[in-house]
Amino acid sequence: MSDEQNQTTDAQTTPPSPPSETESPQENERIAKLSREAANYRRQLREAQAERDSLKEAVSIMRRDGIAAALAGLNHNGLTSEAARDVAAALTDEQLAELYPTGSPDADAVAALAAEQLKAHPYMSRAGSPLVRSRARPTGGTDPTARPRGFDAALADRFGSL
């Protein structure tokens, strides 16, 4: 290695020297001012990065909620709302970006995702679970205040005649 290359390498690896007493007070003041300015820019950068990260997270949450609503809202073969939330939560940011090419969810891509999930996990289908769960119907007729048949007889057996 030549002396010229060695000096260049040394100059690149040697950190700048701190201000010394030999430098003028004006030069020291200028360096301090530049240092404060650089620190201010670094602080602003950290604040901007934190704001960017929080906004990115908020957008991701809104997108996941939108996908979950779209998955659960499909007419004939939608996922249950719980399954739709689980599927949306499992999506990566890249997958979310693919589902939102123009700022709103792509209906074809959402339908394809639902079909893929239903094929892999048929138990997530809303078609398999009734939308309205059936309840026992009152046996006392159409009057909701009427006692069911056999009620008076059961009371009479238990407590004697009334």
C-alpha cells in the first residue's frame, strides 16, 4: 500500500477532533450552533417517525376492520363475524395492501380471500350456522301472558288444589 493510500485510509477512519483551544471562539460558537441545529433536526425526525408509525398502525387497523366487515357481509357464503375478524387479524401488511389497491377494498379480492378461507376452513361459514337461533315456542297459545298447558295441573300436584 502506498503512503498516499495509507493517508487516505487514515483520514477516513479517524474521527473529527473535538474543538480545541487553538480554534477561534467564533469557530467554536459556529460549531456549537451547528450541533444544536443538528440535534433539533434529529428530534424532529424522531417525532415525525413516531407520528408516521402511529398513523401507519391506525390505517392498518381501519383496513383490517374494513376487510372483516366485507368478509362477514358477503351475502351467500360469508364468514361468521368472529371468523372474519380472525382472518383479517392474521393478514400481513402486504396482504392488506393487495386488498386495498385504490384505497377501498377490492370486492373480487375479498371474495377470493373468503372462498380460500372457506375452502380451507369450512366451519367458518355462516351457512353452517343458523342466523336466528330457534327458541322454544310458548305452548299456551298466542297470548304471551297465558300460562303453558299443564301449568295449573303441575301446581295442583305440587301444592294441592287452588
